Amino acid sequence: MVEEFTPIIKEAGKLYIKEQVAQRLRGALASNDIDAPHPTSTPESSSQEPEPDDDGIITTQEEIDAYNIVRSLLAEQVDVSRIAMRDAKSYCAVLLDDNNRKPICRFHFNAKSVKRVGFFNDKQESRIDIDSVSDLFQHKDQLKTTVSEYLD
């Protein structure tokens, strides 16, 4: 009986270790792409909502996508390594030089019904409703104006 199960158990152990290594590598490669924290997921929870950290902050895929769109829109104006994302409970901020005194925009995506983006003009935030993160492309000029204020 033991001889029957030994190869099956060895194979299952090898597969488990392979999956764990692959998951770690994917996480390491993804963290090199952007400077935002990634929620780690196990194979069982990958189809569920991201779990909050100890402080209750959840970084969603929509926030990461929106952050990458903002970075791509501003790439011709400023080095993308200077653009950082900092998530909080009520919003996700995109900052220049990871400085909270230089906010570029804020994503208010935590409400289930309405997505809003806050744009800054003279340090004042004005919020605009959007249907999807791709609507950010329509606000390229606003983003560029905000960044140019910090560069002057």
C-alpha cells in the first residue's frame, strides 16, 4: 500500500513547491513593474476580492490600472520613476516624488456605485465621475498642468 502512494505524494509535493516558487517569482516581477504594494494571493483566494492589510487598505486592480495610465500619460513630461502611488482607506493618491505635498490626482474607487477621480489645480481638489479607468485618457491635459505646476 505504501509503495502505491509514495510516487503520488512525491509528485504532489513537487507540484506544490513549483507553484509556490512561480507565485513568488510573479510577485517579484510585478513589484518591479510599479512601485505600488501588491496584495498577495493564494491559489484558493485568487478569484475572490483582495484581502485588506492589517490597516484595512485594499489596493484594487482598478487602482493599479489607473496608476499605470497616469504614468503613461505623464511619461513624456516627467520620468515615470518619480510618479508614485500611495493607497489609503478612502482614496488612492498619485504623487510626484512620493511627496504628499505634490499630489497629481486621487482615485476614489472604494465606493461600489461611483468611481471618481480628484484632479488638483492650485492645491485644490476637484472630483470628476468616471465610468471606467480608461476615461483618464480624456483628462491628460489636466494631469500635465498639475505636474507642470510642481516642475516650475
